[in-house]
Amino acid sequence: MGVEGCTKCIKYLLFFFNFIFWLAGGVVLGVALWLRHDSKITSLLELELNGAHAPTSFYICVHILIAVGAVMMVVGFLGCYGAIQESQCLLGTFFVCLVILFACEVAVGIWGYMHRESVSKDMKGFYDSVYDQALTENIADPNKKTAVGQVLKVFHETLQCCGKDTMTSVFSVITSKVGFQDVCSDKYIGVDCHNKIDELFSDKIYLVGIAALVVAIIMIFEMILSMVLCCGIRNSPVY
């Protein structure tokens, strides 16, 4: 007993898309966990100075991705099982889950697009405040190894840069070499941290955006196929 003809093709096509969807959920979950534990990002976002923490808006996006990836794997399995069993109840549940997941993804996507520059901007603002404070304290007392100087050094060693821009990069390297401070290596002269921060977070944001777009396209196809299959099962003479 089961569906025949074109409906049977749709059944296996839906199973195939759901299998891809399940794999995509695993990929999203894996990428999110990689971003969450990326050594450079972790080193920067766990910095703290006088009670002020580095901005964590990037981690908010990553935690949402972890949840989405896990839900996608569960929903993908539900869709595969519902398609093979030709269960209207499971397919209906699968469709509702897809609609909710798709709506959440669109909402998060819109929020992420509107705030796509804020992660880099907030991190650069945090870096600038640390840089200005460290420069003032170290030049005033070169022998004093302040906490702010150590935080700034973590920035420079993690991103392999020095200074806000090219001018401050050269200045910081020179003052480090003559002993006024110890936060920059001459290997990073002319490499400003603003560009490095943009590269680090912007590349990751675009990676997340591409993954979300691919998943959204798969979900649209799955919603259409699940409804067609559900209607085909209902109208099938063998049921």
C-alpha cells in the first residue's frame, strides 16, 4: 500500500531534500560550534577591563545558529520519517515546524542585516578605548605593567596588528622599541587593528549569511513538496 505515479516521485524527492536539510542542519551546527570556539574570537570576546567586557553581540548570533542547527536536524529527521511512512500527521507537523523555523530565520536574518556592521563597530570602539588608556598610562609610567596594557597586547598578538590606523601603528611600534611601552611588535608595523577586526568579523558574518540563504531555499522547496505529498496521500485511492 502506498502512493503511486507522480506522488511517489514527490515522496522520494521530499525524502532526498529532507536528507539534505538534515545534513545542512549538521553543517550549520558544526559551523556555529566552530565560530563559538574559534581561538581568535574567543581570545577577544573574553577580554575584560575594569568591569567592562568586550561586546558579545557576535556570540548572540552564534548561539542562535547553534539552536537553529539542532532544530534543523530534528525537523529534517521528522520530515524523512514522515515522507517514508506517508503519514499526513507527521507531514503536517513537519510543515508547521518548517513555517515556524522559516519565519524565525527571516526575522533573525533581517535583524542580522540591520546590525551587520555593529559587531565590528562595537569591537573597534572597545579596542580604541583600551588603546587610548594603555597609551596614556604606559607613556606616563613606562615601568608600570598595567592590566590595560596586557589587554591591548592580547589584541595585538591575536590579530597580529598594532594601532588604530597606519599612523598610530607606526607610532606604537616606535614607542615600543624605544621603551615607552611594550604592547606592539615591529613585525606588525603598518598593520592597523581596525582593518583586522573588520576582516575577522565581516568574513564570519558573510559566511553565516550564505549558509542561512541556502537553508532558506531548501526550506521553501520542502514546504511545497510536503504539502503536495500530503494532498497526494489524502487523494490516493489506496488510503
